[in-house]
Amino acid sequence: MTIRLMLVDDHEIVRMGLRAALSDVQDFEIVGEAGTAEECTVKTREVQPDIILMDVRLPKRSGIEACREVLAERPDIKVIMLTSYADEDAVVAAILAGAQGFVMKEVSSEALTKAIMTVSAGGTILDSVLTRSVLAKLQHNDTSKSPKEHLTERESEILILIGRGLTNKEIARRTYLSENTVRNYVSSILHKLGFKNRSQATAYALEQKHKEY
């Protein structure tokens, strides 16, 4: 299946680099480019991408604002945010906006390709180095009791697999459940933890793993 990509960055040289790195990847098709949030919104309607690679910092309106606007209109599209440096606030804002991934621009072509494939399959990409501070800002449950205590044994198991970046299909195969059942479990986990999307659950799962060591 061909994955339709759109590149959003205000620097043409960056878009050229991304295009050069991704154009030869089998099953990838770059269907459009944009340099501003406004262009992104318009172009998205025209080319209908599956995944948008979005620079965090765009002129006038940020990539995070563009992400929020695109997903409000087309929630089926997946957005991977790109940045030149680790910014905790930007990671939090990107997750809250619904982004499925957050990738540093200096990432290798191989790693970026893997990130796109993971997100396309329903997984999330989040730098584990930032998860502690990110989770602290995202967490709005009662701090006197760990939210994980509210999860069933099966939900806790699935949460761990979410933290490993597995898609619903991969989790279903691992747990011998149907994909639809896994989807229902994921929805329940998000509800119980008070999270809005899978990326937040991923950050939480990574933080819980970190606490165990």
C-alpha cells in the first residue's frame, strides 16, 4: 500500500532534503509540499495525504496550530512533527494537538523511514528522553494515587505494549485477541488515564517503565 506524504517546512532546502531522502523509498509517494500553516491547510484538502511531516516552527502560525487545524477537519490524517531541537513545551503541545510522532530533524533517513512506517501502521513515535517532563505536564489525574491502579491486568499489559510502539494489529497478534477487542481496550485505557490520544498513553507507559529501573 502506498503511503501518501506531504512535507511542510518554511525552508525549501529542508523540503528538498526530505524529498531526496524519502522519494526512493518503496511505497512512499510525496504528494505535496507547503511552507506555511495556511498553505498546509489548503494543500491538505487538495492532495489528501496519509501522513504530514510538519515543522514545529512556521512563520505567522506554528506547525502545531496547523496540526490541530488539519486534524479537526481530517482526523484520519497522521502528523509527525519535526524540530531542530528538543523543546519540552513543543512536545506537549504537539501531543495535545493530536500528533502521532515527534522527530528531530537530524534523524537518519533510515530512522525517519521507520518512524513513518510505524505511524502509518497506527503506532506512535516519542523521544523517550523527554517523557518524564512531558508526562509531568500532561498528567492531570489525582497525584495521590497512580492512575495505573485503575487499570485491569489485561489493560496494564496492553499499555506496556503501547509503550513499545506496537500497533493495534501487532498487539492483537501478541495477545491473541481480535484487533477490534484491542481497539476497545485502548479506548478504555485512554478514558481511565484521562488522556486524549495514544501519544499521551505512550508517554505514560514509557515513564512507568523508567520508574521500574
